Amino acid sequence: MPSRAAVNKGITLVTGSRAKKDVCEHCRHTNAEAAKKDDEKKGDATGPTGSETDVDSEENSSQTESSEGDDTMKCEIKHLDRRYDDKDEQFFEERKGEVTRPQQKDWWRLFAFCIVRHFNSYDELEHTRLYVNPQPLRQLLKDVIGNYWSDPINVHDVQIAAPYYSLFYHRKQLEEVGHERFKEDGESMSHLNMLLEWIQTHFQLDIEAYESCLSGEVKAIPYDHLWTLFAPKTIVHTKVLEQHRAFRIFSSWYDAGEVPGFNFVVFYTDFDGEKLGERKAELFIPKYTGNRDVRDLEARPLDLHEDAEEIREYLLARGRKFEGYLGQHFETYDGIAVKKTERGYARINVQGRIVSPRSSTRAR
């Protein structure tokens, strides 16, 4: 990383950013007076016998020597680059010619959509964003997509970051609501159709994999397209301690770390002894090669389960029974109690009378 070094009375910046050379006003004034005195001395030293050519030659030679051998600290900001040579030894050099800033245009007024690549000060690509500029279309995206977890829609400045998953998940709603809303607005309809065509083209392979999984006799999907099944708010099913469990997805992403896989942040209903509300958890599907049947996944959308309706009714009945125990109850219990620990779940044998907590406050 570039560093900055400060020296008393003079400042030298070593940085990766571009800036102009700044000189303080005091030094300009001082340097101007010094130059004037030098000129006066040179004028006195030029006698009648010296020719103008000789004088000019001596002056130029004197200025060159002075410039090369001037070790006086200057009250300026000098911009340098720190680099490494072929021997991996660092050195400093003067900043080379600056990049000319191009003339700016009002891109957001000239184009309905702009795909903008964002670079940092080291000219490294950080991210890419789609800017949506027509106000009617911004409002449509706000109404349909709303507060998507990674790209909440700001109706005054719509920016959707790559990989644009929110557009994939809401493409059908955008088409349905948009065609109804803009049926008498030709310009907005053309903007909507352009966006829908771009979505269709950009996600062509993802859409094909998704639809093939849903319609095929064997519901299988490649790992790279796994994300298409897990839109936010989707109810996913898995088993915990051999018991059916259901969770609602909040967000998901691919993890390329030491144990690569597909992660989700999910919510489920629970009671902590004082409040009934939602808890957050994480689910994980390890990376795999080729296609995999969704029945073999560690978690899958409940709607893709072959016994989806039966499981749904079972979970609803169990949830109502669980909620019925809120408040204070005296019971006799003979069975296994489960406690979650850092290493998983601990099983505890319980036999005798139990008292359930009194509080039944609801909370998110």
C-alpha cells in the first residue's frame, strides 16, 4: 500500500492517487524576491567587455548547475510513486504525466440505463452497477422489488449491483405489473421491454437451468445455478435431529473459502423463555460437481419436496401445539430434552414434573 511521509517544513506525499503540485503562497513570494536579486547581481556583473552571447551562456550554465545541485528543502508538495525493480528492491520516482479527465456528460439524462464499472484509485475494478434512470421505471422497481437485502431500491437513485439477482427473482412480477401500469405510456413501456429483454439475455443460462429443474421428472440442478432456487422469503425444508424443520430465507451467497459451498441466512420461529419471535440461523450446501437431484441436497425449497403438502400440515399442527404451551403450565414429562451447544445439540433425559415459562410476549 502507498504510504505518506511528512517532513518538517516541507511535505512529501507518496500516494497512489492523482493530484496536482501545490506550492504555498509564502514560498512563491520568497522565491520571486530571490530571483529578482539574482537578476540584479547578474546585471551588475556584466561589464562593457562582455558580449550578450557570453552573458547568456554563463547564465544558462549557472542556472543548470543550480537546478541540479539545489539541495534546499522546498515548501512544496511533491508527488512520487513507490515502485519495485527487478530485484524486488523499492525505489521512488517522480509522478509521470497525469491522465486527462475527459469532458463529462449528463449520462443519466441521455440514456435510460447505464452499466457502470467502478474502479478504485489503483485502477482496480471494484464492482459493476446497473443504473436505472427513467423515474416511472424506478418507481416500478421500488414497488415490486422493494428492500431487497443486498440492493434496497432507492426510488431517487436506482443502482443494482452485479450479479443482479433481484432482477432475476422478480422478472415475472416486473413484466406483469409493468405491462399493466404502462399500457397507456408508450415511452415507459419501451423502457420496461428493454429491461426485460436485457434480463432474459443476461440470465439465459440460469433461466434454462431453473426451468429445466422445475419441469423435469428428475429435479436436478448444477451447482453454479443453485442460487436460482433460493429466492428471499422462500420456505426451505431440512431435517434437524431427524425432525422436519422449515425456515424462511433472508439472503444467500456462494462461499469460495476453505470449505466452498452455498450459504443461506434464514429465520425460524422460536421461544426463548420470555419472548416468542424469530431467530436467525445459517444453512449450508457443500459445493458439488455436475448436476444433483434436489432430494439429495442438505436443504431444498419446501415446494420441491415430493411430500410438500403433508409436511406443511404437520409443521403447522406442531407449531400450533408449540404456541399452546406459552404461559405457565405444570406438566409431567418423560423423554428427551434438546439443548443447542457450540458443537451441535446435547440430549438430556428428563423425567418428572416440569413448569413451562410464564411469559408469552411476542417479538420479531
